[in-house]
Amino acid sequence: MDSRKILIVDDNADIRLGMHLRLRANQYETFFAGDAFSGVAEARKHRPDLIILDLGLPAGDGFTVMERLKQVPFLAVIPIIVVSAREGLSNQKRAYDAGAKAFLQKPVNDAELLAVIRQALGEPAATKRPTLDNQGSV
Amino acid sequence: MTTPTRRTAELPAYLSHELRNSLACIQQFGSILVDGLAGELSGEQREYVGIMLENASKIRGVLDSALDGAEQPLGECPSKIERASRLET
């Protein structure tokens, strides 16, 4: 079975790398964008199965990305998980109103993030944490 | 023009954003090391990274407590009762 594709949209390169390592170890294929504009462009290009979206982004913000994705039918159906360092309550409500499947406030627990991803993708819950044995190649 | 009052009010949100992003990196890469995703650690190395992670978790707890509600923009901070009831629904 092909790997599920996940687009990570975050302006922090360290966060993108950390998520990539964790997701790759769980057999996900990852793509990246560091701003709102390229977030939409990379979504069009790769048609990911899921998007992890930060809210504070250059060239717009996460809400702008969600709004633009909604305007394109094949992108509007992609589940979005918002992972943000912004204040929780008001942004959480706004994110859900904009169509996000989940809102997680940084710093995010890896197990929680993976559980939310699996749920959004309709995959069964994991029974153990990833080890070296299930790492993909670079 | 940004007034001193406005700047003071926005400080918690700014601090929260910056600290949460840095903490996220510490926790992410610490757990990557502990889980052996960058190669197996010795028992001692694993213990030390574990100590780092525990302390990062403590900082997060302090951050959550200290900035609870204070990081909301002016005029958007609900009372504790409102916040609790929203979380329960």
C-alpha cells in the first residue's frame, strides 16, 4: 500500500524537520511549505491526504490557507489538523468554524498528534510507538 | 501607532507564541532521540534526554498556568467559568 501523503505547513524549519522525522518513522510521506502562499501551491501540486497547518504564517495565515483550499473542490475535502502556538480557545473555535478536523496547541505530544492524524485518515489506532525498525529511508 | 497599554496587553500572546514554538522543538527532537529515530542511545544518554524532556514538560505546565487567559487579545478574554463550561461541552 502506498504511503499516505501529509503536507506540513509551518514557517519554523525546525518544527517541519521534527514532524517529518516522526511522520516518516510512521510510514507517512511528507511535503513542506513555509508560508501561506506555498501552502496552497504545494497542496495543489501534491494533493496530500492530510494537511498539518500552523496559523502564524508569512504571506497570510493558516485561516487564509483554509479559506483558499475551500475554494477548490479537490482541495476542500482534505482533512486539516491545525497545530499552532497561538492562544487556544478563540483560535480553536475559529479553526473548527473554518473546517479544521482538530486543533492542537504547541508543544504537541507526538502520540497525540499521531492519534489525531490516524483518526482523521480513518486509520486504526497504533498499538506501539515507532522504533528504528519502521523508519523509511531518506 | 501602538500604545504602551496595547504593547503590554500583547506581550503574553507574544511570549506564549515564542516559548511554545521553542518548547515544541525541544520536545519533538528530545522524543525523536529517546525513541531511537536518530540512532539508538545508550541507557545513560536516554536518561539524560529524559531529564530534558521532563523539564520541558514542567516549563509547559508553568507556561499554561502563567498565561492562562492572559494571552487572549484585549476584549476577548472570557471568565474562568465561561472557559470551563466551553471545555466541558
